[in-house]
Amino acid sequence: MKDKTFEKFICIAHPSKALPEIMRYIAVFALLTACALADESYYSFSKSVGSGGGLSYSVTGEGRITAVRVWELYSNYIYGFQIRYGVLWSPVVGYVSGEPNEIELFEGERIIQVSGKYSHYIQSLIFATNKGRSLHVGQSSGNSFNMYPTHPDAELRFLSGRVSGPPTALQAHWAVLDTD
């Protein structure tokens, strides 16, 4: 009569016999540990839209976005834009022509959606806030896009893309702002 405990010991002591089973336990343990430690992602980015010709740009700053300016070319396509972080304006992406369309955000207001249309250039932009306000600029022709964060408390943190004169591509980056 064989001792069952001794057989189990031999199986563990000789990994060549039990290696696939041990590896399966390790893989399951690692997966369960990763799931237990996984936290919601507080950062996300939206797929880039537009033709993508020209040089790359990235508009970033410190703190919360407090205003957005957008220039359009004769009610046609987006000619340029600029973002204000706190009291400091970013460099203009694209060109300045005439008076800008602008939205200044209220205390506690944040941009939670960027939509619009694109073809070769970005044709139109819509910046929507958590307070139900929005800025609409440009012409509604071309392919539609709609960008928003994956986390409910996230807001627009910066924009990136490509520019060849006017902006040709746009990508939104979202994150929960750490106010501490």
C-alpha cells in the first residue's frame, strides 16, 4: 500500500513530472494578483483623426485648461487654435486670422468632450464642458469624430497631432487632474 502523501511529495520534488501543472498554478496566481491590484485607468487618449500631414505638435501646460481659442478660415476649416492653462496661453497651433472664437471656462468647469469633422484639414471643432456649455467652430463637412475620456472624472489635459499650415490631425489626451 502506497502512501498518497509521499506520491505528492515525489511529484513536487521532481518538477519534470509536474512542471506543466505548477506553471498553470503560477500563471493563474499571477493573473489573479494582477486583477486584484489593477486600478481604474485615470489616463486615456482618443484615436487620432485627420490626414496627418506635416509636423507633429503637442499642446500641454500646467494645471487645468481654463480657456480655448479657435480661428477658422472664412467659415470653412480650422485655421489654428490655442489653449490656456491657468493664466498662460500655449503657442498657437496653425495660424491666426481675424478674431478667434473663444470659450473661457468657469471655476470647476472642465472639457469632457471634443467633437468635429475632418477631411484633409480639421474642418470643425466642438469643445463641450461638464456644465453643458460648448464652443462650435468651423464647417460641418467631412468625416465625423467624437472624443471623450474613459474615466468619468477625467478631463481634457492636452491635444496633439500634426500641422501643415492649419492642423491636419488631432488627438485628445484625458486624465483625472490631481489637485493636491
